[in-house]
Amino acid sequence: MKDDASQNIPLNCEEIQELLFEYMSRELGDGRSDLVREHLRKCKDCQSALSEMEFTIDFLRETSKITVPPSRLSDKHHARLVRALTHPVLDWVYVHHMIVSLIIALLVLGITFGVLRKTKIWREINMDGAIQVFLGSPPELETEEEPPGEEPVE
């Protein structure tokens, strides 16, 4: 290859921009390197092309430092994805377990209270504006009734 600097042949911008990468990586000989350097001192277009190239190379260096996550998921994450895809309701319950627990506890309390009131094990009696709670029959409701079909003996 001929050394253009030794022949003092000036290069145009297109030829200089083709040599910029080799210039940056220091692969040009001393003569061509001096020629490119002289052209860069005078030409703003080639300076901007050089700065763009430097920015791109710096960006590529930075991105090469980024670690790539493993291509295989851990067993825990794999199981979670399988559960989420096959049973979306169960996955929602797993994620919102506190809300589900609270709802279940309130339902159990409500059902228990309702059953106790229906079976008359727990009755409320309003006396003088106060609510009294009795287990079993309240005293004033307990009356001795005779079995049906029998007449009282006198």
C-alpha cells in the first residue's frame, strides 16, 4: 500500500472518514495517521464524524459490561410461572394471601354468629333499652307447658 503522506497527496473528507476507525484503533501507519490528524484539525465535518464514532465505541464498551441474566429460570421462578399460567386464581390467592385470610376469617365469624342465632342457642332480649345475651332460653320465656294430648289432673 502506498503511503499518501509521503507523496503529500491530500485526502478528501470521504476518504478520511473511511480511515477514522483505523485511526482511532491506531492501525494506520505514522504517515497516514499524521495526514488524518492534520485533516481533522481543519475539517469540522470530519471532527463531528470522529466524535460520533468515539461516542458509539464508548457506548459499546459500556454495554459490554452489562451482565446478561441466566437463560434458565430458577426452579422457584419456573414453578411460580407454571402456577400462574395454569391456575391464575390460585396464583392471585397466593399473591394476596393476607386479603384472602381476612375475608375467610370474617366469613367464618359471620356464619358462626348466624348459626348461633338461628338455633336459638344465643338469644338477645331487649329489656329497658339494654341488650342482654343469654345462652339457652331466657328466664321469662321458660314456661312449663304440658305435653299435648294430656289433660291436667285435678
